Amino acid sequence: MSPQVKLLQETLWLYTENEMETASKIKQAIKAQTRDVYSENIKSSDLVYYKRNDCKRWKGPATVIGTEGKLVFVRHGGYVVRCHRVHVIKVNDLYTKDKPDISGHDPLTHETPTDNCKNAFNTARLMMSNDIANGLPPKETLCPASPQRNGMIEESQVIEPCDQEAIQSTDVDLEDNQTLDVRKEQKLCEVKSRLENKKLEVTVKQKDPFYIEKLKEIDNWKKNGVFEEVNVNEMEMNDNCPVTTRWVMSESGGKKKARLVARGFEEAPLKSKSLRLLFSIAASKDWPLKSVDIASAFLQGKPIERTVYVLPPKEFYKPGVVWKLHKCVYGLSDAARMWYSNVREQTNKAGLTKGLYDDALFFSVNNDMLSGMMTVHVDDFVFAGTQLFQDKIKEHLLDGFEVKSEESSVFDYLGLEVSQDLTLHEISVGQEKYIQELKPITIDKARKNNKTSPLTSSEYVQYRKGVGQLLWLSIQSRPDISFTVCQLSNHLKEPNIDDLNWYNKTVKQLKTEDSVPLVFNKIPDLDKGMKLLTYSDASFGNLANNGSQCGYLIFLADANETVKNLISWKSVRLERVCSSTLTAESLALFKAVDHAMLIQQILKQLMGSVNAEIKIHCYVDNKGLLELINKTKDPTEKRLITTMASIRESVDRQEIEVSFIPTKKMPADVLTKKSASGLVLKSYLEME
């Protein structure tokens, strides 16, 4: 019996010890702070308030973009916030009409003393009320303010809350199967209530240096019928809240400018070759060149096709009033499209035809002859043509817009200094003023010789800005620096002191050396025939990672190739690694022919039914390439077969002609090598 009694005692002891451990776990669980979620079935597109662990202030309303387990991801303004479900409550759950008796409610036992509490919305409100009773921020602190970068909301930016009556007026009965329109309406009610109760008194200070410019901008808005003032109660249900605005102010050459821009994130460029074609044809036909700048272009666009409200700037704020837009303004995503649509409508009235290959090029044909051309870059127009063409432009186009300035013969256009001499039959284009504004970047003497040293943050910002300025210069008027700018751009990711020294050297050369402007001379007998001359070149394996650089120039010339006007150029790294010089030269020629054929099609459309012959004559400095084109034998590299087949086909159809030119006379050499001299290219540009 003794062993059995002993075994029984041990069993009882183990059972008691196990029960005590279980009881301690239960007690620990009971003492722990537990809380149910405020809102069940949270899903994407729900409008919610949320709270962070490190802040007692409730924020919102925000939009749910997804859930993962107990986590809820919401978008507030331009930020995405991750919250636990217990820190999220639907706006609709908080503002329900039913107000149950909250006496005796215990969130831990989940007892509901009244029948109304059976509703899920009322249960959520009971738990919210319990939080308020325990000292958490009341409903009035649920402020619809924008999240800041540090995750907090500054007091100066918190909009004053609605009173109880305002909340009652915005209540909406919502069912579990709430529709999208109901959610939109609820969101609109929230916006209206906070705009009606927002208290903001601002006096415009006349000491503001841009005070007069701001008044002029608002006058432009009113003059063009851009907006109307509406009360917030008249706002229509829309997908978006009112868009905020901001001032963009600039000063250049002592001239100040202020522009009111909508923050569109809350809610047809001109091709350079077309502009140079216009200059070349205008010089050839002795057409006077004119430039027009349209005032507040986007405000003169077509009426807006959707409902958009904007908040007035603080200088012109009125309590409870927003602006309903009738036209697109700067900053909205469709502002440029509506302006361009209005330009298209006016050009159609003037009888102009849009180019098939450039949406910013317009021209007119009279009696099967080209009578005028016009290029558009946002609000800057340049046109040239016969007197009849100019009258059409003035009557149907310029009279329909408010013109800020109109110039001829000598003017600035997109940073280009354009000058026309009708007696010499030429148009010259340069950027001397732009070059003189370039600034070298200062480097500490101790770091100047350490070529592999990375740039500081300040140097990196200046380097990116400087390379961008050089890039614009190389695209518009200085083909001789194209290779340098291409290499500097390739090092933007991780530039070092060596790149910075190269940049400073380039800026110094631009300022000290005499530059040759682009000159567009008169091409005789333009209507009887013309040629497109291409000069292509490539450097094999002269870049990092065995890369190769290619470049080409395209000139518009007369049939005898005596007058040459530079139309387009390119310096670019080849997309793939080449196995030989022949491969690199072939790919460069292929790119040049491809670009020249596009310009050929533009010219054919411009010249109307004259059917002037436009030949393409290609020059290369590689005899091996020329021999390969004229033979039927395939190249050794198999990938080159398709490229060579395309070039041979163009030659057989007499679409292009390929000739050899010595390297010493190749103007495109400067586009592919760092050590190449630009004297050959300058000699071509100076040729009359």
C-alpha cells in the first residue's frame, strides 16, 4: 500500500501544480489590457480615422488601401500609414444617428444594456465613448489635417472642429452593403463641415514684394472667367476634395512674376528639328520671322470637362467659400491638354494643318505651294510665311488670345537668341547669354587632386543642376559638346571629383572660346529639289564596360550640296556591346538613316503636291562598311545581318546613297571622342 499511496500523492501534487500554473496564466490574461476593434469588416476605400501609438491625437479622415491580418494600411494625403485595427475607426461608425445609453457598459465583458447596442455601429460607438470617458481625446479632436513629415500635426494647421449641430447635419445612415456614392457623400459632408467652421483671418500685407504680381494673377483669373465663388453647401458630390493652391514666384532680370498653381497631385513639347526646319525654309523663302508670347496661356484654354473645386489662397480667403473652376489652371493634370485643344481649334479656323509627325507644327498650303509655317511651345509661338498667311494668323489666332508680346527679326525664344537678316538672307541662332550664366563648381584644394573621391551632398546638387544646363545647351545650339555632356550624364548616379573637374573645364571652355552660332542660309531653288546629308561616326569600345559611342549630323542642303543648314544631331551610347569597329559604324549609319527618313517625310508633307525630290546622301569614314554595303556577302557577326539587310534595301530602292569621306573631314567625329577637335564641325557651320 505504501508505494501506491506515495504514487497517489505525487499525482495530486503534479495536478495541483499544473492547476496553479494555469490559474496564473488566466489571471495574467485577465489583468492584461485588451480591447476590441472599433469597426468590423474594414476594407479598401473605406474612410477612417486613425491613431498612432506615439500620439493621442486622432487623425484623418484617411482612405483604407489594404489590410493584412490585424494591420490596416491607410493613405492620408501623400503618405501611407500602417496601423493596428484597434486604432482605426470608420467615419460612418462614429457619426451614426443612433445614440445608445452607454451607462453600465464594460468593454471587457462586452455587455450591452440596451437593444440598440446589438447594432455593430452602436457597439463601436460605445467603445469609442469608453475611450473618451477614460481621458482620450474627444470626438472634436478628430481633425481632418494633413500628415506632416515627422508624423505629427502642427497646431497652426489643425482645422477647428464642427459643433454638435454640424455633426448632426452630416449624419448618414449606412448599411453593411454601403455603396460608393454613399461614401462619397459622407466624405463631402466632412469637407463641407470643416470648411464652414474654419476660422482664418488673413490681411494681405502690401509689403509683400510680390503683392502687385499676385493681384495681377487673380485679375487674369477673373478676366478669363476661370472660376466662380460658391458656398460650400453648393458643392456637388465629386471624387475629390477641393484642391489646395500655392503661389509660385520667380524673378528674372528684375522682372517679377507670380503664378497661382493648383496642387494637381491631390487630384506637347516642340521638337527641335521642326523649329530648325522652319528657320531654314523661312531663310530660303525670305519670309519675315515673328515670335508671339501668349499671356496666361492655360487660363485661356477650353472649358474644363469635369467638376473641380480649389481652395482660394490665404490672401483672398472667405469663410465658407471655395472656387469652382470653369477652366483648367496651372498644376492640374489636364491643363496642358485643354490649352492645346483651344490652340488646335483656333488653328483650324485659320486654315492651318497639323503636322503628321509633330503635334506642335502647323502649316498652310496655298495653290499647292507652302505658304507659311508655325511652331508652338506651350505659350510661345514662332511663325513665318507670306503676307496672306500672316493675316490669317492675326485674324483667327492672335485675336482669339490675349497676347503678352509680339516680336520680329531679333528676339529670344526658349532661351535661344534668334536674329534674322533679310538682306543677307540668313537666320542665326545662339545662346551666348545662357552660356555666360553658367557657373563652375568650387572644389576644396585638398580634394581637387583626389579624382576618385565622391562628391559631397552640396557638390552633388550643383553637379546635377550644371549637367542639366549643359544638356539643354547641347540639344539646342552646341553639338560640339554633345559627347562631353553625354558622358557627364552617364556619371550622374555616382559622380566623383574627376567628373566635377571635367564639368568645370567644359564651362571654362564655353565661356572663353569663340562660339559659332547656327546659321540658316538661303537654299536656292528649294521647291525644285533638296538633299538631306547625314554624317555618321562611331568609336569602338571607348566607353566603360566595352561600350561604344555613336553620333551623327543631318544637314538640309541644295541639290548641289553647296549650302548646308544643320537640322539635327545626336550623340549616344550604343545599346549593345559591339564586337568590332565595323559593327559600331554600321549601327551609327542605321540610326542616322532612320532619323533622316523621318525628316524626309516631314519635308514631303510641308512641300505639298510640288513633289520636290528629297534625296538622302550618307557619308561614312569606314571603307570596310562601304564595301560591305556594296557586296552580297553577309557580315561575320550574325546579329549585324538584319541591320545590313535594311541598309542594303534602302540603297537598292535608291532611297539613300552612301559615300566615303576621310576621317579628317568627318564633322561627326567630335560627337564620338573626347579628344576630337571641333574645328571640322565649325568649318561646316561657317560654310555659306
